Amino acid sequence: MIQEVIPVGMLQCNCYVLGDETSGEAVVIDPGDDIERIQEVLSRHELTPKYLIATHAHIDHVGGALKLKRLTGAPIFLNESDLPQLKMMEAQAAWLGVQTPETAPPDGNLTDREIVGLERYPAQVLHTPGHTQGSVCLHFVPLKLLIAGDTLFAGSIGRTDLPGGDFNQIIDSLHSRILALPDETRVLPGHGPATTVGEERSSNPFLQTHQR
Ligand SMILES: [Zn+2]
């Protein structure tokens, strides 16, 4: 599998490009900004995006999705519980002091346990609300790989003080859905370095002090 990470935009959101070198198909996760750089990675590997997926509708994760859709024709998928966030794009841009990116309603919903991704590299959607109501993680089961969005970071978790955030809910999502995965599962977060479920289980302070 082709796997590239492109930190995009002011908040350095990790945009992930996962591609099948045989079929030439790719999934682009969290195309928040810097679409030219994402396109450069796609063309370097001769990949055509099949899906554009946003783990949630914060500006740094979804801000470039419509632009990339217009350039590639690939549909945008997002959990519908984050539609309120998508509609708040002007406010989100104002928080960061950046121009409001153009957005449009997604082409499809990402429902819990739905299978997305590529034929050769399928992923299961885990609905993990808390950072936002529509936050999802993508679990590439055969690859033992989790794309975590802003739900889990190396040594930290997503903030819950923005609209739609709920601390108890993110802790519940982390315990019931993410810590349920095997320790060896590689975690690729929405910001910062990669980690594993086992590493976070044993050392992430947010997962120690709030045992269920
Ligand atoms: Zn976020």
C-alpha cells in the first residue's frame, strides 16, 4: 500500500493519502488545505482518488475537500452529525483568522461500522463522538491501522471545548471503541506523530485517570 502523510494548513492537519499501487485508486483523508501538495503526491504515485473522507468537519480537516473534489471528481464523505460544523465554516475561519473556504454538503454519510476505503484495503468506520458529534475513525482491519482524526493523539486526546464537543463522550468513545482494538494497532492521528493503541493504553494520561 502507498501511504503518505502531508501536514496541511496552518494547524498542520495530517492529510493521509492511502493508495493501491495495482489499481491506482486512492483514498484521501482530511484534505484540509494545501491541495496542490496533495495533488502532487497523487500524481507522483499515479493515483486517482476514489473517496475524499473527512474524519470530522473542522476547517483544518475539511477546508480543501471541495476544491479537491472539483479537481478530481471524487465524492466527499463525512458523518452527518457534523453537518452543523460544516455550516459554521465562516465562524471556524474567523477563529483562525483565515479566509472561509467554500464548502458543500457531502456526497455521502459515514455511518458506524460501514465499510469504506479501497477494495484491496477496506476500512471500517468507527463513530467516535466527543471531539465533535460526527467524529469518526477509520479502522483498516487487515492492516492493523487506525486513522484517528482528532479523537486520539500520541499522549493526548482531542479538545472538547469547541461547539459539539463533549469530554465524557470522547472518553467513552476512546474506551469502548479504540481501546477495544489490539495493542499492535498503529494509530495515525489528525495531528502530530504516529503511535499505537498499546502505547496509548499504557501511557496516555487521559486514558489512565478516567477509567470506566
Ligand atoms: Zn478537530
